[in-house]
Amino acid sequence: MEYITILYQALFSAMALFLLTKIMGYRQVAQFSMFDYVNGITIGSIAAEMATDLEGNYMKPFVAMIIYAAFAIMLSKLAENSIFLRRLINGKAITLFKHGKIYNENLRKAKMDVDELLIECRISGYFDLSQIDSIILEPNGKISILPVTGNRPATPNDLGITSVQEEVFANVIVDGHILKENLKHIGKDNNWLMQQLDGQNVKLADTFLAICDKQGNFHAYPKVPKVVDKDILG
């Protein structure tokens, strides 16, 4: 009897958690504010408690989940309509480095040290601070880096080149199966697709992935049956 109680309470808990997360929005964990992150953990903990409460009193934790979710939604709506509240709720960006100066007080406020700052720079591909104009800690905890003009990648506008807007590539074959709706979306048909595969000497059944855009740029990736286990990074 206890296992049956846990079963239906766990199902109810999972459904409630799914619906509440849908209502609260689609932001990824990397985009969460600190409150969003802690609030999500709290709601998940309450859902777990609801699933394993053998006394069967699942309405109290369910109401608590709704209150936490409603409070998060209310704060989100308030932040949408007020810049002051948005900065109060979500925080604001902090400048850590600018024009060759490291702002140690801002680092302290961000709970970071110089070593962590340099690690973030190296992860972003900058091993020399002289290549960087500004480093900003965003409210979601991400680091944004603005390189000095001479070290940023050249753009077609810099070179006076007229470029064509790139299109999003659609998956037209996945694991040997043709995705007909995607193929239709880019204005192609099966005959065209098979011609492209023949041109690359790849069979449909052996194609792990094939992508194409509306300009007809086509790339096919055949299946590789062997395991590659040589580690060149260790």
C-alpha cells in the first residue's frame, strides 16, 4: 500500500513540477538570477518531499510549490515594468576591468579574485590583458569581454566586402531517416536529396546526419562504426 501511495504521489509531484516550470518560463540555468536558481532548488525539494510523504498529505507541499512559483512570476512581472525593480531583483552588471585598470573593489563586491578573473579571460581566449578593453560581470554570473579594436576579428564591413546573410541549416537526415517536413521547408525534395548523397558517395542508410540551408549548401556526415579512443589532450 505504501508503494502505491508513493507511486501516485510521485506522479502527481512530477506533473505539478512540470506544469509550474512551464508557467515560470523557458530560461536556461545559465540565465537564472541567484534568486531564480535558489527558488528552483526549493520548489524541487518540496516536490521530492511531496512524492515521499507516506502520510498522504500532499496538498500542503503542493500549495507551497504554487506560492513559490507565483512569487517568482510576480517578481518577473515587476522586473519587466520597472528598471529600478529589475536592477534590485536581478542585479546589475559590474565592471571588473576597463582601459587597463582592474577594479579590485568591484572584484571584491563580485566575490571574485584576480586568479578567477584571469581564468575567465583564458577560457574566452585572451591570455594577455592588454588585448582587452573591458571585462563585465553580467547579472546572471556570465563574464562579457570587449577586446580592444585592434584585437577583435575583422568583419566584412571592415574589409569593404558585401556579404550575404547566412541561413539556418535544417536537419534533413538524422540516423538514416529523411525528415520530410524539414526538406520541404528548404524547398527541396527527395530526388534532390538523393542526388546530393550520390555526389558525396554516401548511402542514405549510412548517413548519420545531413544538413542543408535554403541556398542549397549541403553537408552529409556518414556513420563511423569504430570507436576512437585515442586521447591527445591528456
